[in-house]
Amino acid sequence: MILNIAPIVEGDGEVEAVPILLRRLVPHLLADAYAGVVRPIRQPRDRLVGNKQDCLKNSILFAAAKLTQIQQTDSLSLVLVICDSDDDCAKVLAQQMNTVALKAAFEHEVSIVLAVQEFETWFVGAAESLGRFLELKNPPPEKPEESGSKKRWVEDRFKGAKYSETIDQAKMAAAMDLTLCRKRCPSFDKLCREIERVLSLTTSPHD
């Protein structure tokens, strides 16, 4: 089974890291599944979450057009928006963004996933598997999203050179323990559940 995904992200680091993460995650969730990931569309967070000048809507339409170009009759498709919740309530923000997404004219499944609190929080959730990158003198928090652990937590424990989103996010996404992260980070579990939902569809509901 092929799941074609067109991600929409907020940062240059995620442009490189998210495809790596998704190519690992899809077969992790379903053994015979394969992820075909197009290059992510990057937009500033404030424009995405606030749909400024229809940024979210237009990004979804652009992503959907990319998927239509590569879609095969026996494949599934997903427009996937991943951005940080920061200090906002992820549930409320996701509902607002979903309202915009539902009004867009598209032929593919759409999912909004907000990393609580930042994308790096997912690395905190899988910290023990990232020993190449992180110096752990104490056990990581069991609930990193509730403890407010985010990029600063990673920066403070990063080995060697200074942590760089554009260089290190992709490397860490390739190494992180997906099962451990899902256990500790509800927003990563949300990402997993959204992908599982789409994988459960034998055919697109819009066909």
C-alpha cells in the first residue's frame, strides 16, 4: 500500500526532517505500507495558524494539486499540516485550522497536527534513543509536553557543536525511537492516529 503525503510545515528544519520521519513512521504503523512524500510546503507559523491572506487554505490547495499529479489508482493520499502549538492551546488551534481546511476544495484527506509545544518536544520524548546527540545526566521527563520541554531542553543537552534545526532535526528524526515518543507525547500519538486513520481507508472517500 502506498500513502502519498504532501506536508505543510513552518520551518526550514522541518522541510528536511518531516519527510524522513514520515518515511519511517508509515511502515512502522503498517508493515506493508510505503510513504511517498513530496517536498514540504513551508509557510511562516503565524500565517498558517491564522490563515492570513488565506495562507493555510491556499497551501492546502497547492499541496492537494501536488498529490493529484502523482496519484495512482491504488494509492492513498494525505495533505498533512504539522506546526508547533507554542503557547497556544493545541486543541482549540487545531479546531480553528480544521474549519479552514474543511472549506478548501480538495480531493484528498487532510490532517492538522500541532506539535505540543514544539517539534523538538518529540525529540525529548525519545531522548534515550538519541544518545549520539544528547548528553543525558538525568532521565528525561516522562511527560515532556506537560513539562514545557522544547528546543531549549535539546540545546542545553546537545553534544558537540551548537544545535542547528536545519542540520540536526533531520538526523534526529532518522534516529528517534518512534514507539517511545508515541508513549510520551500525545501530539505525536495524534500524528500516528491520523496516519493510521488514512491507512485504514481502502480507497479514497472522494473517488
